[in-house]
Amino acid sequence: AASPPTSPPSFTVTPTSALSQLAQDENYVINGQPGQLYPGGMVNCQAEAQSFQQNCSDQSQTQQMSLQMVMTEVQQEWTVVSTAIQILNQCYMTPASAIYSG
């Protein structure tokens, strides 16, 4: 037969400063230690993560803009090459058509 479920053990907090210590510990976890080089705390960690994310986003946008500028430059160079080839074609076609028609 199964034994009946047991209730969890109970305990009593005896120090009178336990609640104030708990409040200080919670404050430390959330805010860290202000004035320190690395204060820690959830608020500071979140701010650092957001700053890092923004820096990565800015760097990505800069690289994308740089790539777009290079692609525009390459497109302009090929436009010049294409125009030069068309002019060269006309230079050859004019005498060739005169030779074959006459």
C-alpha cells in the first residue's frame, strides 16, 4: 500500500535582520554595486547587452553601406567599359560597312 504524502518540513527564520538582509541581497542582484569598475546587477547587464547589440547593428549597417558603395562603383566601371566597347564597335562597323557596300 502507498504511504500517505508527507508535508514539507517547516522552518522559522530566527534572526531579526533576515528581512533587511534579503532586501539588500535583492537590491544587489538587481542594481549591482554602484561605484565599482564592474558593478554587476541585472540592470547593468541588460544595459551592456543592449549597447553591444546596438554596436553590432551599427557595424552591420556600416558594412552594408560600404558593400553597396563598392557595388555601385563596379557597376559604374562596367558602364564605362560597355560604352567603350560600343564606341569601338561603331569605329569598326563604319569602315567595314563602307568596304562591303562599295
